[in-house]
Amino acid sequence: MRKPLRRFQTLPIRARLSMLVAAAVAFAVAAVSVTCWFIVQGKLYEQVDNDLQKQLRMEQLSDQAEAAVNNCTTKVTQDLGNGPRNTYFQVVQEGGETCVLPFSAGTVKVTQTDRNLIKKGEAREGVFHNSTDANGNDVRVLALPGFTITNQNTGATSKAAVLIALPLRNTQKTLNDLALILLLVSGVGVLGAGAAGLAVARAGLRPVDKLTEAVEHVARTEDLSIRIPVEDDAEDEVARLSRSFNSMTSSLASSRELQQQLIADAGHELRTPLTSLRTNIELLTRSEETGRPIPPADRKALLASVKAQMTELASLIGDLQELSRSEGQRGERVQVMSLRDTVEAALRRARLRGPELTITADLQPWYVRAEPSALERAIVNILDNAVKFSPEGGTVDVQLDHGTLTVRDRGPGIPEDELPHVFDRFWRSPSARALPGSGLGLSIVARTVEQAGGDVTLTRAPGGGTIATVRLPGAPTPPPEVP
């Protein structure tokens, strides 16, 4: 059973649909045909039964049959029923003896039904049933029980019944012809249903074929620009699948474009520190190979430059790793955390990087759901920007109130035309390209805050400087622990 089912499941969808439609129609046609055949059979038998009653005048037959029964042993030849010449007429005694009257069309086989009726023989009610004649032809029998035969020699009596029958040849021929017609009609109907099912399957699966061709084309060529045309008002499953495919390819194309842009930008950003690092290392190597020492001050500057370039490379690689992490990797480490504690930890690192600055903090309790390390890195990036662009001896104000974190510096600020680009990857203001950095810090901030359900903005501060605002959903108290 499993093997045919497995073979059926491996067939194309249109073939399966056609077979299912044909099977459903075949079942329906078979049910209707069988029902029709039995109804017609019942009607034809009812007509034969009526013919038995009408042609043999049931209202006069009882007295005539009585005479026939009483004289059966003497072979009375009188015409009792005036029935047609194809009518069977015989008397059956309780012991099984039969008396076929001369005008009978033949002998009817006595069945167990007839014997049971003779034994009961209390009421003269006709019972219809099927039997065969002496030649094996099917006949319809009307059995009339309740008669008594008196032996004229011995005076003994025995129960008897009169059997009247008509041949079923014409009836069976009609039923056979009907069965053949129904079989032919059913066959034509099933074939037509299969053809219609195949046509419907082809028409219905045409969008699926287009979708399959599109998927195969993408798999073969990696061309993500292909789109499947879908009518705007179509709401069926195929239309939804086509829209989902178009959305998926659009997202993949956008992701690939961003990936290529990230690789290109990363290669561009890596080229500068690597070139500087290679130049400095070549100078140090050449000095060792030629035996001409570099002046101590220059050597110290070269080593400091190498260290700075290594630090910049490490920072850039760390930022790239952060950007390459998947959503699932972040979701596994999300937890309820204190935003105030995270900001305080970031402030300690910022004060170490800008000891000459005055950093004030007014922090209120606030709890959020986020990844602790990622959120701390984002806040450190915001504070690093404030420290980097603040003048020596300047002030940085940090405030946390009801989930809104604001960081204000007194630096030169960001021009209005550059504000829309500050969160783009590798974007750096022309005035800040001489400063260390990869251009990924604010991009990481924006994505981390967005993943935590918040938003971040940068605006120009009145009187100069920049205000960074981070809003995160949460509560001033931690949620109760689930036992």
C-alpha cells in the first residue's frame, strides 16, 4: 500500500490533480449509475408483478385455481387462467409433487421459498420471487399458498400452492442494455473528467510553472532581478506565493548589494591603515637590514604609528564582526538589563579616553530588554564621538530619564546636509577623516538600538555641538522574575 502511494506522490502535481478529479468523478458516476440501475430494476420488476396480476385476473383466479388443485391428479385440461402462452402455471404439493397444467409455458423450479409458503399456507396472499424454469431461464414467480389437495383415491389431504410465472428475458435484456449504456456513459464521463481535470490543472498551475522557472533561473544564474508578474487584485494562494517570491528576491538582491558595498567599503577602509602599516614596517626592516639605525625620535614615532594602525585595524575588524553577526546570534543573548548600569560602565571607559574633559551624568533607573554587550558597545560609540569632537577642557552632558538617553558635546557639530548620512556604513564627515575611526560606529549604534525596539537621532545643539538621543522602551523597575 505504501509503494503505490509513494509512486503517486512522486507524480507531477497536474497528473495527481487529473487523477484525483477523474477518481472523484468515477466514484460519483459509479454511485449514480448503480443507484439508477437498481431503481430501474425495481420498476421493471414491479411492472412484471403488475402484469402477473392483471393478465391472470387475480380476482377470479382463486376459485379456478381451487378447481385446478382438486383435479390436478386427474390432469384437468380446462383453461383456468386464460393467461398468455408465455405464462407458467403449476401446482406444488406439500410433499414436493408438482402438477403442470397443459396451457403452462413450462415447468417452474420449486424453491425453498415455495416450500416454506406451502407449510405455512394460512392466507392466500401472493408472494413474488425469482426462480428458473426447467431450461434454466429466469422467471418471475407469483406463489399463492393456502390451497388443500384431496386425494380422490385415499381421501387424504395435503397443502399446496399455485405458482404463476412470467419469463424475465425482456426485463433482463433491458437491464443489460441499461448497464452497458451506463458503463459507456461512465467511461466517457471519467475520460472527460480526466481531460477537464488536466486542463484545469494546467491552467491553475501555469503561475506555479512560471514560479518554478523563475526559481530555476535564479538557481542557475544567481540573477536576483527577476520578478513574477502578479495582478494587483489577485488574492489566491499562487498570487501570495508569487508576491512572497518577489519580496524574497528583492530582499536577497538588496542584501547582496549591501554585502558587496560592505566588502568594497571595508576593502577601501582597510587599504589605508594596511598601506601605512606596511610602509612603517618596511622602514624598520630596511633599517635593520642595512645597519643604518633610525634616529631614536623617528623610531619612536614609527613604532607609535604602527601601534595606532594596529589599534585601528583591530577596531575595524571588531566593527565588521559586529555587523556580520546574524539576528539569531543576537536573540540568544537578549535579556532584561539595567540601562543605568550600562551607561555608567560606558562612562568609566569614556572618562579614561578623555581625562581632560568634564563629563557630567544624571542617570535615572531604567530597565530594557537588549543584549548587554552590544548595547554597551553602542553607548560607548556615542560617548567616544562626544569625546573625540569635544574641545580640550570641554564638557559632555549625559542624562538618562524615562528611557531617553541624551549625550551633548560642545564640539563643532554636524552640518545640516550631513545629518541624513551619519548612520550610513563607512560614512565619515570630510572634516573628520583625519581623525581615527572606521565610520562604522554610528551604524552599529543605529542597528543595536533598533534591535532593542528603540530609535536614535543626532541633532545640532543650540549654541554649538551635537545632541545624540537614544530612546528605548522599558520600565523604571525590573519585571518580576518568573518562577
